[in-house]
Amino acid sequence: MYLGIDIGTTSVKAGLFTHDGDLVRGAVNRYRQFRSYESFAEINPEILWMALCETLRKLKPPAEIRGISIGGHGPSPVFLDASMEPVAFSVLWMDRRAEKEASLLSELLGRSVQPSWYVPQTMWLRNHRPEIFTRLRKVVQPMDYIAWKLTGSLAASVASEEIVPWSDEEIDSAGLDPEMFPEQRIMGELIGCTKPDASRRAGLCNGIPVFAGAPDFVEAILATASFERGVVCDKAGTSEGIELCWDAPIDGFYTAPHPLDRTLWHTGASLSTTGLSMEWMASLVSKQPWELVAEAEIAPPGSGGLIFLPYLSRERHSISAVGAMINISLNHGLPEVSRAIMEGCACAMRLVIDRFKEKGVQIKEIRTTGTQSISRLWNRIKADVMGLPVVSQRVPEGEMLGAAMIAAYGSGDYHSIREASLCMAHPRERFEPDSTTGDMIFGQFRRAACGISYTGILK
């Protein structure tokens, strides 16, 4: 049995899996206790650790765990002092405070650097919080911090030699001490074993091997076995990770050699607040997101002309758009609002898919995983709007399944992570598109969005 852990933006998930990828049992602890103001978004990293301990106590892990792997969200730097205690709140991936530092670094390196990345965020801390920076000794990812709490060993988990949270070139150009950034270990490599005090707090047995994990988008790729040319993995959680497998690099997107097949390329794009839009609306009306999804079943396609733009935070990539609810009237109720959110998220995703197609990409299907994928209606809407088949997975929480696959490989029970993925990933249902309905929804979205948006992507 393997324990897969995902440290998410708004929750910690943990699942026990068999060798064949069956979920024995899982547990979730939602915390959405991050602070968001202006361009800042941050969370106390201690919340992540406390949430994990509570999650594992609910899970009641058995003694016969072969291995553990931890993945999660990012880039979200955790800043530690010499005692490996946080010196400041962790900066979340949606935070844009380091715009100037990223611009300077981009100029020095001659390539694009995003404000959310670890090095520019560390530069910002040096420039704006020198009293904290003087105490800083290590910069780590959330999953690295949790792995250290469990094992007492510090390492940076990476998916491959190319998909890394920081580079020596970035650190050198920023004038930062390389010792601040831990040694990198590729997913599946041993970090250490659970130590007695952590085991007691988390309800784990002592001495369980903990293997280097991967970013959540890589976990999702593993959980959907998305390493075929023309397959898109839709990591549909708090944010939307749109991960394309293709046979060549694609200009204008983040591109790297595919972590599971060196003959192919991984191309990634993202939308920051898709699932979070539904969580946000649910909080406003004192309901749970799944209750709004149920409400949406009543509304007709097109949501009675109501259009939602799901840009509630600054986007990480070349999208600069405003969030909006358009055409709202007294004729609209919670069902139409809920469905408009789902349709708006699907339309925003289609804008990205269309950009792939403009580059000559031929997409075969979309394999979806994450909280959104639990909803058959949301999957149907995505298929219709995208004009592509959407395939849901037997285990919808793909991040923790992907982590379990890494643990299974690290434990020596599979020859490769690719083999673990092929054996442990299982599709659940295939949704074929109704393009007539989808084109109607997308048409009204595009017309409304062009009227109030200031992004070139909507032209």
C-alpha cells in the first residue's frame, strides 16, 4: 500500500492506494486560510503541517505502507531560518508582488521570468523585508517543508532535470546565496524516513520511506497517463492547469521535455481562479461548492444569457482580463449564476485550447482530474465548449494518486514511473461533445468578454 499526499492551495489531501491504483480510503482537510490583498496572497506554512497531521489522523494509516510521496502547489516559497522554522508567511503562486524583481531578472537572463517564481520572490524579500531576509537560511517548496517535518531531511523535489523550481543561472543573476536553495532530488528518489516525533503527531508508523514528489500538474499528468501526442491533461482544481503533450516545443507557452517520455514535450498553461470562482461564490451564499453544482443542473445551456469571466485574480501567463458577471437580471437565480461560472471556466479554457490549435496542434482528447471533474455536468460543459472528448478518471483526486504512483516506483514495485502510471491510472467516463451547444455558449462568452476585457487573447 502507498500513501499519496497533495499539499493544495485550499486543502490537504491524502490517500491510501493499492498496487493497481485502487483508492482504499482518503481524507481531505480544507483550510482556505490564505490572506489575499492587492497583489499579495500568502499563507502561514504551519497551517499546512497542522492540516496534514489532522488529515492523516482521520485517515488512520496502517502499518503496511510501502512508501510515501508528497506533491503540491507552487511556486509558493516557504522561507525558513537556521532552525528550519518559518520566518514569514509562505507566498502563494497567485501573488504578483515581485513584478519589478521578475522584470529585472528577465532582463539579466534574456528570457521571461514570472513574478511568482522562487528567485524573484526571494529577491523581493531581500529588497522589502531586510529584517526578515537576514534570518533567512533556506527557501523551499511547500512539499519540501512537509517532507522535512516528516523526515528531518531537507531536499527540493523536482519532476525532472528540466522541470525545476529554480536554476543556478537565476540564483547567480539575482546575487543570492546558492546555499539557500536545497539540493534537488528527482521524483521517486529517497528523501528520508518518517521520524518518531512526526510519526506520533501524524499517526504514522516510524521509519516509512518518503520519496521526492512533484508539482501538482505533474501528479495530474501521471494520474491521467497523459503522455500521448495530442492529449491534454486538465488539472481542474482550485486553479486550472492545462497540460499538453506534443512532439515539439510551442512558442508562447511554458515548454519542457516531457517528464515521462523524452521523445515528447510538455507544454503548460494555467487559469488561476476557475475552481476558486465556485468556492468564492459558495462562500458568498453560505453554501458548499457541490451544492452550487447541483443548482446548476436546473439552469439551461447558456445560463439564460448570463456570462461569467473567471479572472478573479491576476493571471500567471499572457492573459490580462477582468472578472465579471455580465447580463445579470432579476430573471437570474442561483442556478443560472452557478452554471454561468462553470460555462465561463470552460470558455476561458477554450481560449487556451484555441491558441494551441493556432500553433498547429491537433488535440485528440482532454483527460480531466481534480475536484471539478467529479461533476458530470461540468465535464459535459467542457466537452461541448471545447468541441473535444473529455475523459474523467476513476480516482478524481488525481494529485494524490500521482503522488502514490511516485511512491510505488520509489518503493521498487514498478520499474519506472511511466509503468506505474499506465498500471494505476484508470478512466471512468467519456463525454462526447455537442458542438452546437458549445459554440452557442462560447459565442456569447466571447462577444461579452471582448466588450469589457483588455486582453489580446480575446480578439
